[in-house]
Amino acid sequence: MKEWYPEADLVIQHAKVYTVAITVDEVKAGKRDFPIIEDGGVAAKDGKIIAVGAAADVESLIGPHTQLIDAAGKVVLPGFVESHMHCTWTGNNLRNIDFRPLTKRDDVKAIIKEFADKTPDGEWIQGNSWNELVWDDPTTLTIEELDELCPNNPLFCMRTCFHTAMVNTKAIEAAGITSATENPEGGTIGHKDDGSLDGYLYENSAMDLVQRVIPELTAAQRVESIEKVGEYLNSLGITSAIDANLLFDQMRTYLEAKNEGKLSYRANLMFYLDSAYGDKETHLRRLEEMDCVTGFGDEMLKLNGVKVTLDGIPATYTALMREGYKTRPDYCGSSVWTQEEISAFVCKAQELGWQFGIHTIGDAAEDMALNAFEEASKISDVRPRHHYLIHYQFPHEDQFPRMREMNIGATVQPTLVSTMGEAPQFYEEQALRIQSPGLLFKNGIVCGGGSDSPVVPPDPMMGMYYAITRLDETTGNTLSDGDESKVTPIEALLMWTKNAAWFLHDEDRLGSIEVGNLADMVIFPYDFISGDVEGYRTCKVEKTILGGKVVYEA
């Protein structure tokens, strides 16, 4: 039996403590102030916070078994909560080509060749996060180029949006795709004008034609991915995350990682209803067959909700818009599911007790999702479920009353929007609306911060920076006029703490430094919140604390 001691396990002294001791309802009502303690102290015991106050107030809790941290005036914040990312993919991708730093087309070609030269013939090469919109020559690679660069290995590389993949002939042949292969439901196989394949696959169902023939990682490799992504997240101050788009085997891997002591963040799992794996009736049956629903699990690992992708992305004209694109005015995009189908999913989830998150980027897709939630509200009260929109890139004033009435939240990804370079595809009035967190705060909508990693890095500091500045990195301009779309530094902090915890149904025990809460905290070397916003770009975590234990130290 573990020996128990009366003193605190951990005591932090002489810190500037941003408690974020505020409720989500207060935030929705417009309150922003909470206690900030100068020369503060925090004590933790058995994974929970047992004292918060002045440094002198926690002195009596220090004993021979206490880990004492003298913060020496540094800032202590609640551990960051990442409200939408793909932890499993991010971990797996740590072993693949990372295209994100590359802004030159020739450099993209060079790194593919580099991997091909060092990979044994026949083994798969995978890559992530290429984005032709940020290249010096924004022309996608041809299949001929891919074949020349990688002649002896099948190649599968995801675009930064994760809705498009480029593949070479070896990969196409491995999947059995020919120019005569019909498009799978909800996806598109790219062709040239002459009908031959061009090496591009659009949306999950098309990409899955190749992905399904890529050899699976071993059980040990999958657990290693969770361990590695945990180390990465902890280095960024993240102590809790929602992992979206999971299937059964991926959720089982989480349990293996937890049992092996290799899970270092609170994992909240979203079961994915993927169009590549069946039609409406198939997924309704899968929901019925699930033995557990939202909330099943413990403090480290639990089921969070169900996710559906309703539309695509602007870059491929698959985001479903109320009106056409500026660069394609006669086309409004497309949806993966019909209104009847998405309503059926949400109603079944409501009936069974699931929280539901819907990928909606286009404003017409947002309308469809809200229609579905309203249908579910006829079954029972949807407000306690914390249903939400994922991305919510084109907010409209006529949607806000509906969202407030049903307690529908939105998890947004400022880094993603600020680095994708998609604004030129829209008319000015459309572009000015692109994912405006400030509008959500001003209209009483719960707004959580996320990244959509591995599409972009999951660094909360950069997410906060882009939410505050609304800078478009691809043009140097702001994404909208005026300040209504921007957030304050305190609101940005709320996005990755108290508000984000709402999406986990954990706002009463996470996202703030209060007695009784789980002892998840981050220590920063200086106060970026009251300082120059440009400090967000360089600010790095000094220590990350999970359940009263230091899991990362710079």
C-alpha cells in the first residue's frame, strides 16, 4: 500500500497566479474579471488543488515529502485544454515527412526525394501538411513529378487541410485504382483533362481507397505514438485534449497506453461516424451498438462525444456555402450528408446520451447542423449535452439566437485560419466573417480554442496570438476590419482554459486554479498576458504540471 503523508505533494510559491476562477455562464453573460494573485501560492494533494492564496498561506502545507517550486514571480496558469485536434494522427505523423516549414516548391520536391533515397524499396512513404497556397510557386506537384521523385516506393501525402492527398502511381496501383474507378460516395478521384489520373484524392472516402492498403502500425508503435504526442503536448502546456475522428481500435490503444503508464494528458475521445465506413443505416446501428456514451471513463481517459464531418473546406470548394465562391461564383460547395441524414445522427445521439460535434466550415453547413440540433431538441433538452460546431468559420447573426437557446458552442482554430491563405477565395463580406472568436464572445456563445493538429501545430500560444491579432500570415493583413472579431488576452486565455473545459463537460474541475479542481497548471517565465502581444510568438512553457506532478520541464 502506498504510504500517505498529511502534507501537500506539491507547493508553488511566489507566483503571479491567474486563477481563471470564473464560470462559463458568467463568461457568456459578459464577465471577464477573476482573481489574479500577486506573490501567490498553490498547493496540491492527491492530484487536486487543496489551497490557493498568498504565498504565505500555503507555507503550513509544506513538509518533508512536498515538492516545492519557487516561481520567483513567474506566471502560473491553469493547464491548457485543447478543444479540437487529432492527437493520434499527430503522434503517428511524428514519423512522417513534415511539409509545414516549407514555402518553396523545389524544397517540397527535395524532401520527398530525400525520404525516397533513404527508404527501402517497396516501403510506404507518408507525409503531412503540404499547402501549395504558401509556396513561392503555388502549383501542385504533378503525378509525373511524384513518380520521378519517388519511383520505388508508394507515396501518400496529406494536404494541410487533411481533406486532400497527393499520391504517386505506386500508391494508386497498390490500391487498385484505375481511371475507370468510380468516385466513392462523398469523395472524388482526381483526373486530368484527358481522363487519366492526376494523383489527387479528395475527402475521406477517396483517400481511404489508398489508406486502407497502407500497412497498419504495430500495437507497440501505436502506443508509442500516444506517448510521443503526450510529450509534445506537455511541452506546450497542454494537459487535456479532445482527440477527434477515432475508430474502435484507436480508442483501445488509448487504454493500452494508460495501462502502460504512457498517457501524459487527459484524453477525451470522439467516436467518428466516417462516410468511408458506411451509410446512414450503418452508422445509426453503430451508435446503437456502443455500450458506453459521453462521460464514460475516468479523469485521464474518457469518451467525449461523437463527431461527423458535414462538409469540406474552402481550398477544394467543398465547404457548403450559402452563396458561391468569389473564384467560382456558380458553385456553393457540397455536403457529405443530407439534412435528413445529419438530423437522424444527431437525434439518435441525443436519444442515447451522446454529445455531438459537427465539422461545419461553410455557412450553409452550419445552418444544416443547427437544424439537426433543433430536431434533437424535440426529443429532450439539448442544453446539458454541450453539442457544438467544429470550426464554425462563417458565423452569422441569425445563427446566434439559435445557438444561445440550445446552448450550442463552437470550437475554433485561429492558427489554422490565419495560415491557410483561403480568404482570397471569398467575396469581401464573406472573408470578413472568417472564424471570428470575438463575435462569439460578444454574442454569448461558448468559444473554445483548438488547433486541428496535425493540420497546424497545437501550440496554444500561437492560437491565442492569432485570435488576438487576427493576422493573416499569408498576406500580412488582418482577417477582418475593426475589433469585433478579435479577442482580448483574457478572452484568449479563456478559450484554452475554462471555455475549452466546457466541451469536455469538465468546466467544474478543469480550466481554473481553484480548491477542489484537478491540479493541472502551467508555469511561464514572464507575464505575456499583460505584456506585448508579440511576446506570444516566443513565449515558451517552463513547467507543465498534471495532477500535481511535473510532466514537463524546459
